Amino acid sequence: MIEIRWHARGGQGGFTAARLLGLAASVFCNHYAQAFPSFGPERRGAPVLGFTRIDDKPITDHSQVYRCDCVVVLDETLMETVDVTKGLTDGGTILINSRLSPDRFHFPENFKVITLDATNIAMQELGAPISNTVMLGAFAAVHDFIDIDSILKAVDKGMPENLRSKNKKAIAHAYDAVRGRN
Amino acid sequence: MDFLNGDEAVAYGAKLCRPHVIPVYPITPQTIVVERIADFVANKLMDCEYIHVESEHSAMCAAMGASLVGARAFTATSSQGLAYMHEMLHYVSGSRFPIVMMNANRTLAAPWNIFGDQRDSLSQRDTGWIQVYVENGQEALDMIIQAYAIAEDDRVYTPVMVNLDGFVNTHTYELVDIPEQHEVDQFLPPLRSKNAIDFNHPRSFCISAATEWNMEFRYQQYEAMENAKQVIVEVDKRFGDKFGRYYHGLVEEYRCEDAEVVLVALGSAIGTSRIVVDKLREQGLKVGLVKLRFYRPFPAEYFKALSKRVKAVGVIDRDLSFGYEGAVASDIKSALNSAGSPPKVINFIAGIAGRDITKENIEGMYHKLFNLSQGKFEKELQFTGLRW
Amino acid sequence: MAKPQIVKFKFPESLKEMPLGPSAEAGILTEPNAGWRVQRPVLDHSKCSRCLMCWVLCPEGVIDKQNEKLEIDMNYCKGCGLCAHECPKDAITMVNEGE
């Protein structure tokens, strides 16, 4: 089972990304998945969490996610007040929306850190600094068990019609950007 | 297949049952149910009377009025809302109306809190409603459909409450298969109520009953609940035969065949416990899990029989009847004790107001049960996960 | 009127320290609440005429007129920009956070 934790601020669509990933993995990739937000009142700007569990057998666990294999950070300013590595397994991945390169963050060496200027891609493709779907594309680029087509199908099924086409472009843009490296 | 949260699954379940009247009042964490149904109605995907009532008490009154004219009624609530409609719960069950209501399990103030435990519905135990507790979104959808089949059975005519754990079920997205409408129509035909106004045979309804007559009405309710035990099993089989998913009636056992100790729980905690059972079994420990699905009617016969099979029983109560113990534990102990030499019981008070029941908590519970079965001392009632 | 200052809330450390019934000491602010602010107001005192329009209009009541120079409490200002919009002397400018 893979457990992913999404860090965002209320209103940035962190949970939407967690949900779309779960939708892609389950309905379109033949895995089982579960997605839920950190439960509680959400104020715009307050730190919120999203969780996705993905497995090849039915997921019956209904307790909270304490350990995760991958952390996605949609807003790098969160890292000033939140320890995003808490519960991250040894060798786990950290995906950060940032212009800075990974080594600028000084994470312990046992984590794989990947950065992407998702805000920039979002501005190009969506005209707004909403980086959630861009980071979803980056996630797919980094993990083999989820393919880009499933993510795009998830957008068609899980997002309102007027948002689909530009979000799919944003996802593809991010995917190619990350895949195209090395 | 779709990826839905528990509230959405309930909304689809309700939609498939073609209710005529839905009077509702929103309350976290049930709000998504009523919002989705409102969307269905607005988009003409559901043909029903959606009534924005001013309170939950009114919601149940309106549902009762609807049922009185033979309409299929649905509503949903949680916590304070359930408490608000308390007297109407008695009215509906005593009047024998087959209403189905979804309840999102959330704690009751004070202290005020929006998160999940089962204090709200368990404290309504005696209101004469059938109560089922689901483990996940799929079961939630399926049980809404089954609830009508049970409630509207001639031998039952008792309202049914379908319980989901607040947030953990209601707001968690999982894979859910939404059955086809025509298949549900075949499974659940339109309501032809035998307890409704009929201009050809005028009757008075919801009348008073004097002391000389009242107790006989209560006996009828008692009989209907006894009948329900059989009907629940029949409906489960019929549902499974048609849709391919069986839930095993009042109680589901998980790896209990040769178990020495078992845990009993209701709702989502069962899902988490399955993982712990598998882990401990791999270590050679003979543990089992009992999913108590229906709290009323209570499967007393099952627990009496279980009494002979295991050495210790743990009961997880997401509630506490102050002045005594967990309500579920009380009922289970009473049933276990009706056999000779019953197993010892530990009542675990856990998962209050959304406090997580972790896999570690559950593993700890099993180890305490082994202590008990080996003659070591364990307190009969233990709070799990308390700060100090 | 003196504004409450931020006071770190002392959580109970044992059952004995829990209050009787869910209650807590009143009149304290326990946390700053400005995390979602995208822009902040900057007041140019040389332009300010102390007309107090901003003080009247601020929906959060974060403008302090106790001292000669008006002060804005950045722990609670949410950056709505009403003060800048209404100031008759254009003494307040909204500036992006982080600049």
C-alpha cells in the first residue's frame, strides 16, 4: 500500500488533487484507493492536509495516515511552520512546488526531493496560481504505478466541464517537464 | 464504478430508491447527502418533493406525514439533529411508518464537536428504530436500498436508521459501484403501504391508546422487531443474489472459526481491525473479529452461542452510558451471560469525538484480551487513547 | 480600549487541571490569525490626518488609535484593503506580502 500526504493551504485545491489521484488509481488504473482530507473547519490560507491511499487489494483501514511514502507540498511557505517530513518513510519522496532546486531545502539525504515551478506552469496554462493539478502531473511523472492517461481521464470524470481542458494541459505540461529531466 | 465519499454513496442510494418525499435539514457531516440530493432534484434526475424544513424535528414530522399518505420518505441527520427529532423517532416507530433515515454518527454536545462517535444513535437505542452500522461507502449505498426492503416488509413496518461514521465514512472517498436503476426497481418495487390513508377505507391514524389497549400495541412492535431478524437475513440474501454483494445479516464474523479471543465493534473501526486480525493471525495468535451490523434488533441468540466458543470478548464502544458502561457492551454482556459460564469481557471506550482508533490501539486490545483469557487481571472498562 | 495581547494558552497537563465543564479563561487571544493575508497595508504617517476613517471601517478592529501615530496589528490584519480603499488622504498602500 502506498500512502501519500498532500500539504496545501485551504482554498488551493490540495484535497482535489488527493481525490483525483485516488479516482485515477481506482476507477481507471484498476487499483483500490481511498482519499480523505484532514478533517476540520477549513479557512482560506490555513494549512490543510489531503491523503490518498492506493493498494492492489481492497483498503479497509479507516484510521488516520501516520506514515506516508510520498509527500506533496503545494505551497512552499508551509514548510516554515509545518514539518512536512513527519511520518515520511525512509527513502520517501518529497515533491515541492518551488523555483528552488532540491538541494536548497537541506532535507535529510534519505529522502528523494523533487521540485517543480508548478505555480509558473499553472499561470501559463490556467492563468491562476492554482498548482494542484500541476503537482498531480508531476506525481504521475515520478511514480510508475499511475499513468498519465488515467490522470487525464480522472479530470474528465472528476472536475467540472469548464475546468477540464486547461487542467489537462497543465497536467501534461508538468508531466513532460518532470519526465523530460535527465 | 465511481470514486465517492460515504455521503455521496448515500445520496445515490436514496436516488435509486425513488422516494416521493425528502424533508431535510443540513448538519455536518451529513450536509453532502442533502446537497447531492438537491442537485439531483434540481437537474431533474430525481422526481420527488424536496422540502427545506426549519428543523430536524420538522423533518421527521414531514416524513411521517408523507408516510401517512403512502409515500416513500427519506431523510438524513446527525448528532444534535437526531437529538432534536427524538420525540418524533418514537412517534414514527410507534405509528409503524417504514421511513428510512441516514444518520452520520457524530458526538453530542456538550462539549460541542463535529467529529465522529456513536453517542448520537446509540443513545436512541430504545426509540423503536431498526439500526444498522456500515463499514464503508459501498455498504452505505447498499444498506439504504436494503433498509426500505426491510422497513416495508409486511412483517416489519418499522423505520430503519442507517448509520455512517462521521467524516471517516461520510467524507472519505472510496470505490463504489452504483447499481443500475432498473435492477434496483426490480429489487425494490414501489411502496404499497398497508398503513396509509385510503379514501375507500377511511381510518383514524396515530390515535391514543388507553391503558387497556396500549401494551398490546407495544407487543406488536416487539413482534415486528423479532420478525425483522429473519427479514434482514432474507433481504441480505436476496440483495446478494441480485447485486453480488452479501453482508451476512445481523452479524459478520471475520476469522472467528477457531478464535480464542474476539473483538466486537460497529462501523468503520471494523475495517481497521481486519488488518490487525490478519497481522496477529500471521503471528499465530488465534484472534477473531465480530462486526455487529444491526444494533436493533439485537442478535442476542448469536452472542449466546458465541459464549461457548471463545475465552474473552472485547467490545469497542464509541459511546458511554454515564453511570454504567458502554451501551453496546451492556447488551452484549447480557446476551453472553444468558448462557452458562460466559467469557470475560473488556469494554473499551474508544474513538470518542473523532479520536482515531489506530491499529496499535486495536492490537493493544487483543493483547489485553489474551491477558484476561490467561487469568491475569484486566479492568472491565478501559478508556483507549486517553491523554494521561 | 486596550486590545487583548496574544497570550500563549496554557493547556491542562493532567486530569486534575481540566476545568469543570468545557470552559476556559475569557478575554485572551491565543494565536495570531494572519496566515492567509496576501497583501498588507502600509501606513504613511506623513500623509495621515488622523481622521480615523480606517479605524471606523476596519472589519477586524486591528487599527489602534491609542498613541499619536495609528498602529495596525499585523497579527490579526487580514489584508482586505478596506482601509487603503477608503483613506481620504491615500495614506495607506496595499503591498504584496513578502515584498
